[in-house]
Amino acid sequence: MAKVSIIVPIYNVEKYLKKCLESLINQTFKDIEIWAISDGSPDNSVSIIKEYEKKDSRVKCIEKENGGYGSVLEYAIKNITTPYFLICDPDDWLREDAIEKLYNAAIENNLDFVRGSFYNVYSNDMEEVYQDGCVYPHMFKPKSNKVYDYDTEKFLFMSDSPHSKLFKTELAKNIEFPHKVSFTDGILYKLYVCKMKRSMFIDEPLSYYLMDREGNTVTDVKPKIADQHYTVFMSIMEQYKKYENKSNWFYYRNFLQCEFVNFELAKIKDKKVYKEKRKLLYDMYKECRKYKNEIYECLKTELPKKKVVYKLLLNSLTAKITFLYFSNKVWSDRNKNI
């Protein structure tokens, strides 16, 4: 019986799919099942999956109507029965011992969650750029192979992306995902972290993340992306209301998500569209201000310059003018340097 399910959400990726599937069937850890889920993909992806299904009985070809990335996660997590699962996007691939490293660490230490580091790779030269996933290292930078059984919420300050992450299935069962929206791996990660009790970081690059694929939501600057960030943000905030044990770090991390969306908005060249999308961002800040007392507690650990700006954003009297300056000046300047 399989011990780990690997979820592969598939849409228009026939160019990359074989490399991904090869990396999965050749894992040194054999007790796996591979859920290759076509989300109504119009290309030749299903035919490729079926080829692998014939070669390896652990590969399951699943076809469903298009509903977006979140609908694939929703379907898979609801139906898998293995104790653990991992997500591997079809344009990415795993190191051959990735599952073995993650699963063994989970079993030996009775963990709810294990994550490794990864490589960013680029299609023009396949250069490998090491990433430990620490988005806010001044807030949290975990030690490798250390079991964290307190302050596990600090893992919120690492990247949301699914790379090199092993989840315990039962803890993810009731997480809800909006359909037809990108970035839903962020919903899974942020809400899951607030459920887990024991976790570990392994400082070894266990997966490869293809950064510059056409259609990659990380590099997509279409105006609709701002709307999707807003939908994901509100879904996370609404679902968290049902949690019994609340963490100030959760509210602070979602406040910092507004900072990230601010940066994304600065990429929109159409000034009219940019102005329209900023309203969504300001609504996100207003939602965060409902929890300003919790956020203030976390600000004690923040960098001095950011403390000032963030306190102004959380104050209803100074929020608007700070927001306009922060959005138009600071993030536009930052974007010029990227």
C-alpha cells in the first residue's frame, strides 16, 4: 500500500510533463502513488500520462473539467488515502531521493510536516540557483534537521510554493479552495502551518523549480493576477476564523502578503488599471486592520524602518496617505531595481 501520494496538477504542459513524471517514477522511495490530474488540459498531456500509466501501475491518469489549480488540490486531497502527500507541479521535477528524505524524516520524528530547500532553474541555460525558501529570514530562518514542536507558525515566513514539501493528509482534509484562481497553494500552506504541531526543515535542495515557463503565475503580470491575490487572501482570512487556536503570526504574515501584492501591482504598466487594482489592495489592508492589536505584537520583532511604515498603515487616520505613498513611490522604486 502506498504511503505517499504525489499530486501533479496538469494544464497545457505537454512540453515538460515527461521530465516531471520520469523524476517521480524513478524515486528511490517506491511506496508512492502518482495522481496525474488533467484539469481539462486541451493539449497532448493526457496521452502522455496514459503512456506512463501503462508503464507504471503507480501512475493514475485522472481527467476532470477545468476548474483551476485549487480545484485539483481540492479533488486530490479529498480523495487520497495515503498518510502523506506531496505536490509536484508538472513543469518541475524532484531529486531522485526527495521522497525518501522527506518521508523518513517524518516517520522517524513523528512529524506533521517536512520541507526541504530547492533549486530555481531557467530554461535558457538550466542554471541552478539555490533557494532555502526563507522569504523573511530576519523573522525566521529554521535550522536544518531540527524538530520544531513550538512556534511552528514561524514557518509562515517561508515560501508558499509547493516545492519540497511533505504534508500529513488528515490535517489538510478540510481546507477549502476557490476555483478558477491561481496561488491556491498559498491557501494550503498558510492554513496548514496553523494546524501542524511538529515540523522540520531539511537544508538540501530536493526539487527543481522551472521559473520562466510561459504561463507561470509567478512571472505573469496580467492585471487579473491582482484580483486572484485578493480572492486567495480573503479565502485564507475567512477560513482561519473557524480555527480554535489563533496565532498573531498568522495575521502578521497576511499583512505582509499585502506588501507582496503591492510589489506585484507595481509591475502593471497601465496606470488606469493600476489605480483600479490598488483599491483591492487597500481593501486587503483594511481587513488586516481588524487585527491590528495582534499585528502590533509581531511588529516588535520587525526591522525599524518597516515598523514605522506598518504602524502608519494600521492606523486608520494615517493609512490612506501612507498607502498612496507606499504603493506609488516605494514599490515603484523597488521594481526599477529588479
